[in-house]
Amino acid sequence: MPPSSQNSAPAQGPLETEPPRPRTLSHPWLDPVLSCFILLICLSIRKISDPDLGYHLRIGQWIVENRQVLRREIFTFTASNHEFIDIYWLYQVFVYSFYKLGGYGLLTLLNTGLILLAFGVLWKRLRDLEAPAWIYGPLFLLTLLASERRFQVRPEIPTWIFLGLTLWVLESRSERNRDYLFLLPILQGVWANMHGLFPLGWAVTGVYFAGQYLHTGKPDWKLLGYGGCSILASLANPYFLKGALFPFIYLRELGPGSPFQRTIYEFRSPWFLWKGPGFHPVLLAYGFFTLLLAGLLLSTFRKRKIQDYVLTGLFFYLSLQANRNMSLFMLATAPLAGLCARDLGWNVSLSGRGKALKQGAALLFSLLPLVLALRVATGAYYVDLGIPEQAGLGVDEWELPVHGAEFLAQNHLEGRILNHLNCAGWLIWKGPQKVFIDGHHEVMGEDLYEDYLSVWQPDGLRRLSDQYGIQVIFFPPSFLYSKGWTLQLSKMPDWRLVYLDCSAAVFLRDGYAPQVPALTGGPFLQGMGVSLPSPSERTALLEAPRVSPLEVFFDGFYHPLPYPRDLLLLAEFCSLYVKPDWAEPLFLEAIRRSRGRLNDTYAGLGTLYFLLHRYDDARLCVAKLLEKDPDNPVARWILGAIPPGGNPIPGNPSGSP
């Protein structure tokens, strides 16, 4: 800790000094932090879309009703009776209890409170390390933007809290000579029953012990003793040694080359996600913070302790292994960036030389989170990024198959089911039968998962459904998830579509549940509030001016931005399933509701018209695409593929197929 005289004597450097940390709520550099907390609240009050929610609620319910933890798999028919170590059991009981008290809306608010607590711990760590006040806002904003994709009702949120508190205990002893080591075993004992990343507590304690020993040449026996007690506290779980060793078994399952690491999005390295929807701000924040931290560490390398570099390397390595760990890296090391800034003497006063410039910077860091918060509240933030999130309380019925599971239960469709992995959690919670596979990979095993992946191979769906005697196929109609399933089912006449919404498509094998008829276009479109326009209405809709991007941008600050994602998903599904008379009205209604804002609607509808040989209508869609995107590849393909003899759109090249 710097000598107390630094708080009162002028610094010998290019920047004016001020008290190094905000001590009252009137401190001017607190405004950016308060703005970040407002943004955090807006980002965390979102409808629940995590596919594992139903799974956690169902197990929590089972534990409460049976007063014991699960030890064998009971929710799948393919992995039935496999050994099951439920390391999340305490979290599951916790969220189920809150669900019983206040439903899904209370779960959203509970999650908001947990995220606020995690960032509150970050605030406490920065404050206790006496980081300069001006750096709080930038660090909070970068960490928030890099973490918000993980703001789901998941057991990893408590890990943010436990990791932050563990680091606070260790930092307090190392930097401030404050002894809170008695908290380590308590934190570890609870953590080990909530989430599988609890060995991070062992790791950071070991790093601090080794670092202190190398720095002083003397072992910290008290830290070693409490670290040992923390490891013993991890054994206080229903599975004893197996529970404490579970994370290492899980890491082996997810190691390089495993099918889980290759195919599951959250386990991919962040370097492979630049083309993913909504990941650009996340990766930019992550990348900028990494460069900032590296620069600060190099600038203060003489003052850094060994544990600073080891911890940075450890969490940076974890972030490179899986994008889900980027938030861990930033939450763990952001206080270290503040400590480096303190050691450099970078304390920026809002008075003195350059007062107007510095006050402008403070205002900018205060306004930017508030501007983003406005767009989050209206949903424009998610629309801009193209990610499937909605502001609000409760469950996101666009993402979780709420009504599809209800359809199965109401019609007593209890036959063997082949389900998409993303639907498993909700089907376990509300479906009437055991599922084919769920997301707990260590229980399912690689062989079953490889078998499941074969469904994307040519004719894989038929082979797998015949092999396992499947009677019900259940998957989300999203193009991203279902293209292979939908194309195969369009060529399997012995399967009939009986239910469809934006989160679930249900097919039944011929001969099974004959009382449930195939879905027909009229009732389906009527249920979606969609009707087929007349030819004149269709032409007027396709020729209507598109809303300007500037108008859309400003609208996003003060009222909800229409985003007919459900119609787009279903239109794409119907196109693939060769139901053009269903797809066309869905695309047209999406254009009407969005006022022509979305290129995807014109691209999908133009492709549909081309395949139907309706070239004049296809050209109308192409013209709209080229208005906003002159190099649109879909538009150029359609123009190049239209047979000779048509009238090309003036001023646009024909392109090539």
C-alpha cells in the first residue's frame, strides 16, 4: 500500500492527483459507475432463455420432494441409470424454492440481484485496492459488455460471487494486511455444492501462497492452513471425494478434440466467434481490456508480485479455451488493472489543467452506459446485435419450447422422443416422457453424443429414429439449429408435422397417435395472426418504402422496436419444409411489422419467389435488398440465376450464381 502522504502531497507526474478512491456518493467519478450499474440492471432484467433452466428446476423439485440428491440418471431413456454426480444440487434447490415463491418473474429478479452482488464485489475490491477513481467507470463498462451474454439464470453466476470474494480475502491479506482468512473454508464449502468451478478457489489460494513465499522467502503457514481447510470443506458435499474430484473429470470430458468442445458454442475459443451474432461488442470489450491490462502490467512490472502475473495468465488461458470464461477473466483481473493504474500515479482530478476536457471525459463515461440502457430497455440493443434476447421478466417463449411441451402433455404424446439438445431442459421440466439426450455431457458420454451428432449426416435422422424406435421428433425450427433436420423430414413422408411455433416443431411417425392430425396451413397461419394478402396488397407491400435506418435508430431510444423474429424463423422453416404457401404470408407479415427494416425478410422471400419461378416478385425483393446493401450476395445470386430474357433492375449487375 502506498504511504499515506501520497494522499495529501502533490504527485511528481503529468497528472494531477486526487484522493485515490471515491469515499462518498458525491464523488464526481462515481457517476460513470452508477451509470454502469443502471445498465447492468437493464441488461440483467431479461426474459429467461437459458436451455438448462428447466433441467435445474426439475432436479430442484425432485430433491425437495424426495429429500435426497440424485445419484443415477433418471430423465433420459438412452443413459438411464448412468452414474450422476449433481454438483449443482444446492443451486437447483435455491432456484426452485424461489420459483415456488414467485414464479419465473421472481427468478429473473433473483438473477439480477446475484449479478449486482457479483459486480458489487468487484466494486469493493477496486475500492480496497485504492484504485484511482477515474478508472472505475471504464473497467466496469468493459467488464459488463464482455459478460452480459452470460447474464442468464445459471449456476455460474454464484461462481462470479464466490471467486470475487475469495480474491478479496486474499487481496486484503496481501495488499492491506487485513486478515479474513476464516472466510475461505465457508466460501469453499458453499461453492462446492453450487457449481463445478469451485477448484478455482483452491488455485488462487495456492497462487497467493506460492507468490508470497517467493516474494518474502517465508511461508505463510496461516494461509496454507486455511487453504487446506478450504480443500477439506469442498469434501462437504453429498458425493464426498467423487464430488470434490468431479470438475477434473468434467474437464477431461471437455478436453481438446472432444466432440463437446468441437460442437458446443460456449466451449469454443473466442477467436472463432467473430462471425457469431452479437459477439462483436463482447469480443471488442474483451480484446481492449486484455491489451489495457497487458500494458498496465508491463508499465508497472517492477511493482508487481509474482501472483499478479500467474493469476492473469491463468484466467487469460481459461478465457482462450472457452468463450464462456471471458467474464471470469475480466471479473478476476479488473482490480489488478486498477492497482497498476494506482501504482503509476494516474489519479485524474476534475480540476486544474485541462479541466473542461477531463470533465467532458467524465460526462462521456456517464452518458454512454445510460444511452445503452435506453436501447436495452426498448429491445433495440438486442435487435442491433441480432441476438435472441428480450427485455422483461419471466420466460422467453421464443427460445424455450413452453407451448410445444404443453402440446405433448395435453395430447398424451408419451412415446419415445428424439429431441434436439437445446430442448432437453424444458422437456425434462414439463414434458410427459424421458428424453433422448440432455446437456449433461459427462452423464451422456461421448458415444451417445456422437450418435446424436450423426443426425446431421445424410439420412441420419431416419437411421437414428429407426435405431431407437422413435415415435416423436421435437426440435426448434430456428434455421441455425434445424436446417439438417427440416430438410431430411421434408423427404420422410412417414412423418407428419403436428405442431409448430417459433420454439418447437413436433413430428409424429405415421401410425403413432392417429388421433392427432397433421398441421394444416389455415389454422396454423390463423394462430399466428397472419393471412395471405391479395396480389395488389402484396405488390404494394413489396414496393413500399423501407423505413430509414436513422429513424429506426432514434426510435430505439424511446419505444419498443418491432422485431418479428418468430415470423422469420417460421418462414425459413416452412421454406425448407417445402410449404411455400405457408412461408410467403409469414415473410410478408414480417415485412409489414418491421416496416421493411430487415434485410433477411427480403432475402428469404426473394429466394422463395425465385424457387417458385415468380421472377417479377423476386426482382422486387432484390431491389429492396440492393437499396440498403448494393453488394448483398443473395441479391446478386438471384439476379445471376434468373433465366435470360427477363428485365434486369437498371443500374445493378446481374452477378453470377
